[in-house]
Amino acid sequence: MSNKNENKKELAFLLYMQGVTIAEIMERCDIGSNRTVNDWIKKGDWKEKRAAKTITRTELVNMTLKIIYDTLKISSAEDFPADKLSKLGAFIEKLDKQESPIIIMDVFMGFGKFLHNKSQTDKEVDLDFLKKLNKYQDLYITDKLNG
């Protein structure tokens, strides 16, 4: 892939991660076919990465706890869903113990904010540095998703 196309792909990825539509990505990156963008999304696991970036571990735990609460609230003693509740509890425990892409993305996002603030006063934290860091964080997340 040429350097120009690689730059388009990188910009498209950043826009996609921000929730920009494929049509707008095509327009802003001067890409003639939505097939190109869709191929990048599929081959690069962009959907999974965006989901990992946008859903925090805390949100997942809170959603799961709400499901448990709602289940307990509407269940009678006769139809108590012990198996379902056990699985949901195990899911929460797994989130707490596992090195998941969601936790990793939480850390990367926090670190990114830290570096953005540092870039105001530290000339070593420049665009090239941030691009390289982003590249390797992306490779790491992809490895974990395919794990």
C-alpha cells in the first residue's frame, strides 16, 4: 500500500473510532468506494476495536448487575434462574481477572489523555511519537482480539 493510501487508511481508522459514518469517512478521506472502507473495517477488526474503546469495563459490570437486579426482581421462588445468575456472576468475575481488550483500551485511552496533556510541555511527545505509539497499541489490541 502506498504511503498516501496508508495515510488515508490511518485517517479513516481514526474517524471510524470517533463514530463517523462510512459515507463521511469516504468524503473526508477522498475514497471512491465504500467497499474499500468496509474491507479495512473487516480486515482490521475496527468494529471490535471501536466496541472495546466505547464500552468500558465499568459500564459492562453495571449493565450486568442491572440484568441480575431485574432478574431477581421479577423472579419468584419457583422459577428462580440460578444458572443464569451464576453465569452473569462468572462474567463479572472474569472481567475483573482477565486482561481483556476492554480493560486494555481503558488504560490506553487514559494514557492517551495523559500524553496529550504532556505534549503541551514536552517536545518529545510529538505527532510522530503518538502515531508510532498508536500503531503498536493497535497491534496489541488486534493480537488480544484474535488471541
